[in-house]
Amino acid sequence: MTIQCENLQANLDRCNCSYAGCSRKGNCCECLQYHLAMKQLPACCFPDDAEKTYDRSFSKFIEVWGDRV
């Protein structure tokens, strides 16, 4: 079931997901639900260099941001 997103264009303007085939790009509600169900975080939680690795794991998030707090 696809959720219609009223903010799709604004979200697309700032979405850093680099996966070309992503059907959820710009639809933050669906993206977040999908990634959390997979025990992951969405691209927007990562800086661009880390996002491009497609490692969206919680451990990668901690590795990337843990020393920046």
C-alpha cells in the first residue's frame, strides 16, 4: 500500500538517498517504516559519504556519528 505524501516534492529536494531504484524516495513515512522493519535507518540519517556505502545499519550509524557528538 502506497501512502500519498503531501510533501513529496519538498522531501525529494533534500533526500540524499543515492539508490536509483528506490520506490520510496521522497516518501519519508514509507521509507522510515521500510528501513526500521529491516533493522536499518534511512539514508537521511547518514552523511553522503556513508550513505553511498548502502550500509544503513544501526552499528554504521554509531560508527559514523558516535565520535561527532
